[in-house]
Amino acid sequence: MLILALDVLERDVALDVARKCGEYVDFIKVNYPLVLSAGIDVVSELSEIRPVIADFKIADIPYTASLIADIAFRHGVRAVIAHGFAGSDMLRAVRDVADRHGGEVYAVTELSSQGGREFMTRHTLEIVDVAKEVGCDGLIAPATRPERIAEIKKRAENLRVICPGVGAQGGRLEDVLKAGADGIIVGRTIYQSEDPARTAREIRERIDGLMK
Ligand code: XMP
């Protein structure tokens, strides 16, 4: 699975890159930079090109988390990303909203950045357990640390594990898939390349070759 992280700031650029890369990616992931600068309606427009994952990293009290998730789903997203560290009550609230919309929930385990090791790593496997209990559809795990992906995947059982951090953050596609990831999230390597469609196609071909 290839997920395009579309962290560009302008609506027209986002739609252009999405249209060019759409046939090579399974999902488009949107994050705050795009939504805060272009407005939430861009999410609906992108959803017409490819299914969207809203990476709003929801981490709040259940009530507020539900409002955020509901807004995302009402704009056509297929899935939302919520922080596992916020706890089971919040994940359950987000799960309930997703169920009302027929959507999916991914829980963040530990961030792919260095800072992800400071606090989150100690609780990663507990977060995986909570995500399973709550019935999340998948987990976000760090492509920058393949050894952690393997541990997370083992504990995750049938939850999908998708990994940001390939390319610009230093993670290697081959290592990530070998560690058991079900998909990778790639942003800058694609949308900052000279030819985003060609780059997306090449990554897609590498994934298909490795996952055969
Ligand atoms: P790049 O440009 O680094 O984009 O390929 C990566 C995208 O993924 C987000 N990101 C994360 N999201 N957990 C998450 O839920 C993580 O550990 C993580 N690391 C990166 C990043 O914000 C960007 O959208």
C-alpha cells in the first residue's frame, strides 16, 4: 500500500499533485498544513480523486475528539489518525464516530521523529493493545525504526501497520516492508520531486515488486 502525504499548502497544487499521482497511490493523507492553509473543503475535493486519510493526530478529550473526527468524515475522508497515547476513552469515541460514517481509525504508536523515543516508545506496545481492544483498523509505526515495526506488527496481529518516514526522514522502503509493514506513507520524496507522477510510479513499482 502506498499513501501519498500531501503536505503542500495550496489547494491548486494539492489537487494537481493528487491528480497526477492518483493512479499510483492507494490513499492520499492530508495533514494540518494543507487544511489550515487551504481550508477543509480541499479534503472533499481530494476524496473524489482517491480515498483520503485525515492525519489530524487527534489527541483530546473524547467529546472534542468526536467533533474533529465527525468533521473529517463529513468531508468525505475514509479514515482518521488519532493518537494512541490519548487513551482508550478517546479512541473509543473516535471509533464510534467512524462507525457512524463507515470509516476507519488508525492509532499512532510512536512518532517517527527522534522525539518519538523520549516518551512514546516506553508505551508503544500498550498502545497497540488498546488499539486492538478498541477495534482500530490500523496503526501508524515509524519507518525510521524498522526493528520497532517488526515488534509492533507482531503485537498488532491483524491490524494494518502503515509507516511514515520513508525517504526524507531516512527510512528505507525495503527495510520497512521486510519488517512487516502493510504500507508506507511518502510525502516530500514525491511532491517535491521534479516529476511527482514518475516518482510515485517508481515507488509503486518497487512496492509491487517487493510484495509479490
Ligand atoms: P514525509 O515528507 O516525511 O511526510 O515523507 C511524512 C508525513 O507523515 C507524517 N508523519 C507521521 N504521522 N506518525 C504519524 O501519524 C508519525 O510517526 C509520523 N511521522 C511523520 C508527517 O507529518 C507527514 O505528513
